[in-house]
Amino acid sequence: MKKIRSGKHLRTTISDDGFEAVFHEVDNLDTKSASEADSNYERVFIAVRVALGHNEQYCCDDKNDRLSIAQVVADTLRSECLIRKDS
């Protein structure tokens, strides 16, 4: 599974034995505020995005780079069960 973030869009590609499925999701995580988040996952993504925006010394001055890094960090935290499920 491969995820690519581009602004408010997330494209997920799943490939298996010559078949490929591509899903497009619009979640507006490029501009949502923490108060607009719909889940713990979105709150984590937004927190990471904002933190990276305040730390440009880490090569995060490009918006698309920040969004891609936030996507990887949030997905990793979810896959490692470090984000609690919403109740």
C-alpha cells in the first residue's frame, strides 16, 4: 500500500498480482484546525503539521514536504497502535 498526500487529497494505491486499486480521499488536513478534527488520527496529523511549520530549520519550509512528513508520522503512529481509537 502506498499513500501520497497532495494538499487536501490523499491518494492510496494498493497493488497485488498485477491488479491495482487507487482511492482518492479529500480530508482537508492541509488546512483543518485541531478544533475541526474528526478523530484522534486527524488531531495527530494536524499537531505534527503545525509543529513542523514552526520548525523550518528541519527543511520543513515547503508545505508539501510538511504534509508528506505529517502523513508518514501519523500513519506510523497508527500502525504501531500509538493512537487510541476514538470512543
